[in-house]
Amino acid sequence: MNDFPLPVRAERSNPLARVFDELIDFCRARSMFMLHYCTGCGAIELPPAMTSRFDMERLGIQPMVTPRQADILLITGYVSIKTLKRVILTYEQMGSPKYVIGICSCTVNGGMYWQSYATAKKLNEYLPVDVYIAGCMPRPEAVIEGLRKLMGEIKAGRANSWERYFREYDRYLAAQQNLFGPNWQTPTDIIGEARDYQLYGPGTEGRHTELLQQHQVPLQPLRMTLHSDVEKSS
Ligand code: SF4
């Protein structure tokens, strides 16, 4: 699957709006909340990167425990097929704009698990990845360098891979269905979100979203039952 570069965001003609866009990008790049999904052994390099030795907080990056308030999803090593489902669910819960960093060679091409039946080989077939940090395992300096690269891309208005998930949802869904089976579904309405963000494109819907709509079960509100209600009904 080729990830051709998306166009850089068009500059607005109003000079005041341009300054405002640049200011937003600058602020966004200097205040990043990172959800570190510790999928594999590469996660062991994160504690030194985050704490006093390398102190990534001085760059404006700090950990966040929930996807809904995070900007960056950090995938720290090999991703088993079971784990990938959770990674995709997590990614879809994050608000946009959002960024994915794949740490370790295992996220690039499967690494030492390239022949394993139980791991997903190329993370960018299932999610748009902004930065890869290769190595087995990459040192904290490399992790920080990768984060700095992402900061530079955000500041320059070029970190727009997240748009790809909306514009080309059908091909991401195709890879997901290929791995998880035709009944795969998540609770998120990606097509609706693509329309909301005005990112609906020719690749948003296709053969695979049609298949999804055929078997998709609408989400039901969670019914909470008190213990006494259960006793009365029995
Ligand atoms: S690249 Fe090496 S350290 Fe990283 S997840 Fe794979 S095996 Fe583990």
C-alpha cells in the first residue's frame, strides 16, 4: 500500500488568518499529550524518555491516560492481531487532529516477527502513521528525535495524515476486514465524521464500507439494572 503525500494545507489569502493558522500550529506543536499504548518490548525505553534522565516534558510533551484527551498515539512495538483491534478502537476515539508514531522496527515491517501468523506487519496499512522510529529497540534519544520531527511537521502545517483515514477509509477498512474478517466493526461512525470534518472524498466509501453497512449492528444504549430490580423480575 503506497502512502502518497497529502497536499500541505492551503494558505489562506487573508494575512490575519494566515498568522492565526501559524499560531495555532505553533501552539499545537508545543503542547502534545501522548497516549502510550505499550504493545511490545519497545515500551521499556519510554520511562527514561519521560522522566528525569531525558525529560520529554521540557519539550511540551506529556503522557495522557485516555484517548479522548490525547493528540498522539504511540505504538511501542509489535502489534498482535488481537491488540491491533484495540489500537484501532483507541485511535478512532481520539479527537482530530491526531497523530500516530510507530516505535520499533516491528511496527514498520514486522521486524523479528515478520513471519509470525499472529502479528500485523505494517501498521500503516491499518492506520495512518505520521512518524516511524526504527530500531530494535530505539533508544530514548531516538524516541525524542522522532517526537521533535513530528513537532516540526505540525508547526509547518504538514502533519495531516489523520485526514487520510477519513478520505481513504474504504482502503483502511479493506485491510482491517482482511485481517479480522468481514464482520469487523467499530462503534465509531467514520463516514459521518468525514462529512463533519468536510473530508469526505471518493475513497471514503466503497466496496468495504458497503460490506460493513450490511452487517453493522447499531449501538444500543447500555442498560443499567439495579440489584433490587433483578430480584423483583426473578
Ligand atoms: S523491534 Fe525489537 S524491541 Fe521493538 S517490539 Fe520488535 S522485537 Fe521488541
